Amino acid sequence: MTPVSFEFFPPNTPVGADKLKSVVQDLSVLNPQYFSVTYGAGGSTREKTLATVMDIAASGFEAAPHLSCIGSTRENIAETLATYRAQNIRRVVALRGDLPSGTATAGEFRYASELVRFIRETQGSDWKIEVAAYPEYHPQQRYAAKDLQYFADKMQAGASSAITQFFFNPDAYFHFVDAVRALGVDQPIVPGIMPFHNYGRIAQFAIRDGIEIPRWVALKMEGYMDDHASIRAFGLDVMTSICERLIAGGAPGLHFYTLNQSALTLELCKRLSIAPHS
């Protein structure tokens, strides 16, 4: 069966936290490898990320906090890692991240590869370190060859595996994997899957992050206007086809961006015969 993992963001309210606990239980029937939890710019949600990770771990599941290094010092990162180690957390998603607005200095880490190396050198071999991959290239990178080399640097620094940014073009994923394999990268590269929870919101994410939504998909989605049932049905058909092609092409798993919801992800996994526990 295809391995799966799921990403959440830290809830801002007690109601949101209670809802997320239900979502974790809903998705747990799919036996995920882990649940990851995002981290705000410059660590702005650090405490909420930790609280969410601890809630997930207390429920008996592996949790992987995101950890961004931009704007941080080695001491800051070491303290955060010590907190996670004390809580028996041994998986982390290591990212460069974005500077919070108004911050002038990048801190002691410039690249995610430096963070990966620091984690590996200070925490040892028992940690699993996930990193980000960009099949359509990082939105701030002008040159594809440089982006591929930066990714290879992260993997060679000690990353265990990679999770891609979401995409809607499987060819981009397969081309990216082939390109980095040629650079000597042999770790798993897991495609990130974004169900169409809300087309308008997903389209905004795509514009921001340089992700192509195929024109035929965009036009059909826009043509449905406020017909939410048709948007949901068509979105599921599109994502099912993409996931089927990824699995058939040898993708080592699927990482779902859930936006703290479970219904669409559960339906997708059902269509893909990623069955819940009986």
C-alpha cells in the first residue's frame, strides 16, 4: 500500500484545536507515517507548533514539526531541537523559511542545507530529516540548474527524504526526480498533494508559489462559479488521476496538504485504494 503522511497548520483558537484533534483521528485510520505541522515566518508560531505536535504525539502518532532557520541563531535552533528531543520527537521538516516582515537580518543560517547539516551534526543519526523540493522550481530562483543544485546540497547534507511543494503536473515531478538522480540524490522524494479544498484559495497559493494550474482545469473550475458540488467532484477526479499517475510512476508515497480538513483526503485515499484499518 502507498505510504501516506499529512500536513496541518497550528490552530489559532481552542475550537480549531478541538477540530484538528477530530481530523487527526479521522485520518489516523489510514495508518500515516507521520503528521507534520507548519511553522510561521521566523518561527512566529513556534509555541503553537509545539503544542500541536505534542497533542498529536499524545494521541499515539508520530509528529514532525516544521523548523525554519532564516532569522535564527545556532543557539535558538539548538534550544528548539532540545525541546523536541525532550519530548521524544525525532522527525523534523527542515526549511529555510521566510523572514518575518520588518526583520533586517537573515541570522546565522542562509540555506536549508546549513540547517540540515547542523541538525545532523548535533542530534546524530536517529533523527529523520525531511526537506522541501520544488518540481516547478523555487519561486525566487531564476535558474533551474541552481535550484537543482541547492536541493542536492540539502540531501547531501544529511536529509532523510524530501516532500515536494504541491503541483498539478506529474511530468514536472518526474522530470525533477530524474534531474536530481543525475546529481547523485538517491533519497525518497515524496510528492505533495493539495486537494481542491477551495479553488479560489488554492489558485492564490499557486500564483504566489509559481505553481501552474493547467488552463483546462482553471477554466472548468472558474466556469462552475458557486456550484460547490461540481467543483468538489471535478477536483476529486483531477487529483485522483494525478495521484494514480504518480503511484504508477513509482512515487514512494503521498504527502497531503490537508488545510486541517479530512473529507477530501479521505475520499481521495479511498479512490486510490489506500484503505483504512478494518
